[in-house]
Amino acid sequence: MSKSIYVGNLPWSATEEEVRELFSPYGNVINVKLVSDRDTGRARGFGFVEMDDPEADKAIEALNDTMFGGRTLRVNEAKPRTPRTQRF
């Protein structure tokens, strides 16, 4: 079973490959997805890493509040997305 990990406060210059390399010492990285602005295509400074469950917990514990690219990372288990309400 896999777990999705939220990675926040990433430098805008971070690449999916760099994030994969950061997490890979803790186990098998299944997927990395960095979020970008849909209008500008510019990085939004956060993303998601998918790893096997027990390895994900180790990575979260080891990497939360560590420095990466001059920024302090926020790493925790991703919460399910809540539906947005439409405002008119």
C-alpha cells in the first residue's frame, strides 16, 4: 500500500528529479508531482511524493523541517482534497 506525502515550501527552482533524489534514501519513490500554476506554468512551491507506506513514514519524520534549496521543508501525510464550493 502506498501513501501520498505533501511537500511544502519547496524552492520554485526544484525539479521532480531533485525531489525524487531527496526522498529515495528512505525507500522506493513511486511518483513525484510538483504543482504549477495552470495559467502561468510557474511552480507553486509544493508538491506530492508517493511512497510505500512504512517508508513514507520514515521519510516524513526525517525530512520535515529540513533545509532544501535554502528553504525549510514542510513534509507531512497528504490529506484528501476537500471539494471546493462555488462562489457566485
